[in-house]
Amino acid sequence: MLYGGAVSVRNFSYDLNLFQAKRLPIPVVSVGNITVGGSGKTPFVMFLIERLIAFGKRPAVLSRGYKRMTDELVISCPGKGSEADVQMLGDEPAMISQAFPDVPVAIHKDRYRAGLSVLNAYGCDVFILDDGLQNRELYRDVDFVLMRSSLSDLRDTYLPAGNLRDSKRRVSQADVVVLTAHATFEMQELDLNAIRKYSTAGITGVSFLPLHFTDSGGVVHPLEEIEGKDVAAFCALANPGQFFTELEQLGARIVSRTIYRDHHWFDEYYDLDELFAGNEDLLAVTTPKDAVRLFLDAELSQREEIKRVSVLHEKTVVNFGMEHIDAALAGVFGEVHA
């Protein structure tokens, strides 16, 4: 009740313009949700980057860099000579920066200040605001609000009893509601009427499906290579269960499952030693979000065991409602895209 009351007062103040949101000189496209983690914000941000680049745009990303090791303003753009340490960026911004080296990624709690710094240093024509729904201080031109396809978000309760960190009524402010899943959507299983109680926005369905594996050297391996192999699976995610399920569905024999707290910073010795437990033939498998905290760490990356760590990558597939995504992006620029 206390948490929900505080959220309501804050939202009410902004909705009545008692507090004014700052507006950046170029459009801001927000990706957010109403619960704590697990809805696929980072892969959807990466999908939007690809989509905007395909439209001929020059996007930049604004993030707070949750659980990073510093509070200072950091901008990473390796393709233009500016690369920050993973501990200064945070794992998710580091993952985005590694995948798109020419796209500036700015990290700071004041996203308005970060945006102005990016414009001054690099220039861009659109910002993607990562985890932006609760950032009422910055004006957003488009809101993509993500939720799990099970619609469990709409049945959840506020922190700390549940995972809800914002009012369900905030879904009404979405320009597009994005349902996410780790399997291809079956439309007959979706209760779209439950969403219509909160929003009349266009609804899009997005799946995150296994794509391939990579090793510590970046070499790509097909999914079939994992079949029948003994693996030590480990991750530090808000919702780790799906990762293990995907490995099992690919035919892996999981001999150990290690779950760390979300955004866990790996210990140079203890974590790797515990993971392999003296088994020299065991293959360890993790996620891209966890891999950046291993492979981009100056000390951890030198450990011999790192060569036995493999990363399961996923691809983002739009199952339905692509027209809503494109219309929202086009509306920002007053353009129409095929």
C-alpha cells in the first residue's frame, strides 16, 4: 500500500503537470514495462536500433546502467573511438554497445543531461530510452510498453509483495503494447480483452527464439552442436527458468544449474572454480547479458576456463503487429515506411 501510494502520487503530479518533463531537441522513443525485469526490454531495444538504422536513421541509446560500478556520465561508441569499461557501463548497455559499435550509448541517471552530451559529441536524430516508462523527468515521443504474453503483469501486485513497480493504468499511455514470449505466439491463447481494459493501443507480439551459440572468441556454432552434451548452465537473470528450458529443448544435458542475483558481478576465482568444480571436459553455457561481464572483464577474460564458456544467442521475431511498430516510429518523423 505504501509503495503503490507513492507511485500514484508521483504519477498524479506529472499527469497534472505539477512537475514538468524536460524535452530533448530530437525525438525520444521509450521502451519500458510496469514490472521488475524479465520482459525482454534489452533485446527489443536492439531490435528497434536495427529497425531505425534500416529506415536510414542515426539512433543513440540512453540508459541508467543499472548495477554499474560508477555514477558518472559515460558514453560508449567503440566505432567512433570511445569505449568504456563494462563495469562503468553496466551489462545491458555494454551488450548494446558491443552489438552496435557505431551507435552511441550514454549512461547516467539524468537522461536529459546524457542526451545533450551525446548530441554535442556525436550527433544523432533519435534517442531510444532504455527502461524509460518510469522516467517521468524526460519527455517521450513514443512509448513501447512491454509485458509477458501470459499477461501475468496485469495480475501482479506492487513491490515488495509482487513484481509490480508501476501502476497498471500506465499501460494506457502506451503507443504500442508489446507482448513478449520465448515461443512462437498462438493467437488463440492470447486474451487481448484483458489488455483492452487498460489500453486501446496497437498490440504487437514478439518472440525471442534461439539463434546460435558463440564461444569466447566470437566463433559462431550451430544450435545442433549442443545436443547430447553435458553442460553447466549459469545465468544472472530476473527470470532464469526460460534459459534452462531452452537449453533442454535444444537437447543439452544440464548437469548443474547456477543462478546468481540479477546483474551479478562474477568473482575472478570463486565463481569460475565453483562452476566447473574440477571437471575439465564440462562445457559451461550462459546468456549474452552474463557473457559481457565475463568476456569484457580484463581479469576474468584471461582465465583459461573462459575458453569453455559458450553463449546462447536469441533472435527477435515479430509474430504479429509489425505495422504498429513501424507506424509509431514513422509518426515520430512524420514519415511513412513500407
